[in-house]
Amino acid sequence: MIDSVAHDLKSRLEWGQPSFTILDVRDRQSYNKAHITGAVSLPIEDLAKRAKSSFHWQRDIYVYGENDAQTSQAAHILKEAGFTSVTELKGGLAAWKTVGGATEEI
């Protein structure tokens, strides 16, 4: 079953809704190979120290990782850092591709 978050995120992009960020917390090599179009690469090992200086704490953040466990870990890190609107993209890049979301691939 496809997570409805992927559908919601795709709709927001198609409607041009502002004020959200898509975070890819996988390693740089995985990001460079393929990622959601417009996603920001912020590997999970750098997440805690870089997120607070990079994003406003009230910004809507969609996060995905290598797997759902990494995605959940990243969401937890962001929430612990004070971010109030963090949404996990379960199924990550695969779920995104399933709903026809745009990707950048090498």
C-alpha cells in the first residue's frame, strides 16, 4: 500500500504550494544517484547540527531516508531539535516513484 503522504506531497508540488522542504537524509552517494526533484541532501549524520541553522523551526519538512527506520530516526532528530511540522515519507524514493513523482537520476 502506498503511503498517502507521497500523494499529498506530490499534490503540494503540483499546486506550487510554498513553504516546505523535502529532506533526503541518505548518504551523498545515494542522493547523487537518484532523489526526489527539489529535495535537499542532508545526510542523517549531519542532520542534528545543520538542520537548525538551515531551516525555520515552523517550516513544513518532509523527510525520507534509505528505509522507513532511517526516515523515522531522522524525523525524531528533527522533532527533538524543535521542528514542529515534520512528516515522514514512508517508502521513500520508491513510494515517490510509485505515485509518479519527479526524480533526478544520474
